[in-house]
Amino acid sequence: MRRLPYLLLAIAALLVLGLLSSIITQGFEELARAEEERTTLEERKNELSESITELEATLEAVRTDPEAVESMARRELGWVRPGDRVVLLATPTPLPSPAVLTGPIPTPILTLPD
């Protein structure tokens, strides 16, 4: 009879420890997810910074260099100078392969006399 209070106290302590353990574990999982998201966002930020640098260099070249403007017009818009020869290369499309029947050959429902 004297052991009952100690037993109840031990069970209560185990329940409290289990509850605290689950709360702490959940906190670590949230922290890991946040760190992963942070890493992803930093990588995206670096990609965007590189893209901005490239676009600024292109913009500066377009503002100052007429050859850059011509190059962009030719590449992006497909412009040509008078007197340039335009060669269009056509690539043939392959013929579709005939369908191969697998399995039993269907029999016709109605046949016509020869």
C-alpha cells in the first residue's frame, strides 16, 4: 500500500517526460525544415543575383555599344541586314512507324463474297 504513491509518481513522471520529449522532437523537426527552406532560398537568391548581374551587363552593353544592339536584334528578333542571305534549314520529319498488332488477330463479323 505504501508503494502506490511512488508508483503513481513514477507513472506521472514518465508521462511528463514523454510529453516533453515529443514537444522537443517536434521542435527539432520544425528547425530542420526551416534550415532546409533557408538553404533553398539562399540558393535562389544567389541565382537571381547572378541573373541581375548578367542583365545589368547586357543593358549597359545595349546602351553603349551599337554592335551589341545589332547582335541582340539578330539573335532575339531574327533581323537581317539588307543584302544578307538567309538560309533556312528544313529538317525532315520521320514517317510514323506502322502499328504492330500483338495478340490474336480479330476475325471480321461479316465477309463479302469474292
